[in-house]
Amino acid sequence: MKNNLPIFTFVFASILLFSNAAFSQTVLTKPEKKALRKEIKNLKKHPEIYKDNKDNTAKKIAEQEAEIESLKAQLTTEWGKVDSLKTAVTEAEQTIAEFEKSNIECGKVPSQGTVYSVQIGNFKNLDLRSIFNVSKGLRTENYTGGNAYLIGNFITVEEAIQFDTVIKKLGITNAFVTQYIDGTRNVTFKAIEEN
């Protein structure tokens, strides 16, 4: 029994400590007890007040549950918007990648859309294709029996006209702006008419 005494004392002290903590949490002060007794007595005399309180509490709970459902629906809608934005970002990234690819392939006329180039010459007895590589933006095409040399793929005619002006200042006076629609040269295009 002497060996069990410290264990027994520890267990008993623990029980007292925990039960005291639990008891102290539920202990009401005298004024609180008095107020609750008065309220209970009043509710016994007037059960309709208790019923109204109960109904109001149930109504508030129902309203809060409805609000929770509404907020859940709004959250679902917002998540749908997030998904739409993610899709838009993905599409924008693909478009950017396509534009970057078209910049890399600046020596080719895109197969879709409208771009403008500046033709700097058309020579029957001069072939410079082996000198320039595609990445420099200079390209050649067989046009009216000669080798037409063109620079760039400008998105707007204004950009192409501006570049054409610079080229002419360098002494290439027969340079002019050309137009390509979906990869095909528009032979009737005149840049002055566009501007």
C-alpha cells in the first residue's frame, strides 16, 4: 500500500484539479443566478415569450443558413470567374507565343492577317539571297520576272511608310510599301491611298 500512496495522491489531486477547473467554469455569481431565476420564472408565467424567442431564434438560424447558401453560390460564381480568367491568361500566353514566333520568323510573310513590307529593289541580274539569312528580316520573292527584296513585316501601314521614308533617305529612292493579305501580295495596293 505504501508504494501505491504516491500514485493515489497524484490521481486524487489531478481529479480535484480538473473537477475544480470544470466547476469554476460553470459557476455563476449570485447576481447572475438571481437574474436567470427571474427570467425562468417570467418565462413560466408567459410561455408565449419563450415561444416567440424560440421562433425568432429558429428564424435567425434559417436566415443565416440561407445567407450561407447564397454566399456559397457567390463563391461558386467567383471560382467560375477565376477559371475563366485562367483560361483567358492561357489564351493570351498562346497569342504572345505566336507573336514571338512571328517575330522570329520575320523573314517570312505570315499566312494569316495583313502586314506591310518595304520593297527596296527588283533586280533581274542581282541575286543576294545567299548573302542574307532569314533572321535579318530581309526576304526575296520572284516578282514580275525579277528578285524583289523586301524588309520587315509591319503591323500598320504607318510603320511601313515611316521605314520606307528612312530607306529613301539612305539613297534607295525606288523603295515602296507593299501589302500582304493572308500571305499573298496585294498587287493593287498603294500606300499613299491608305495614308
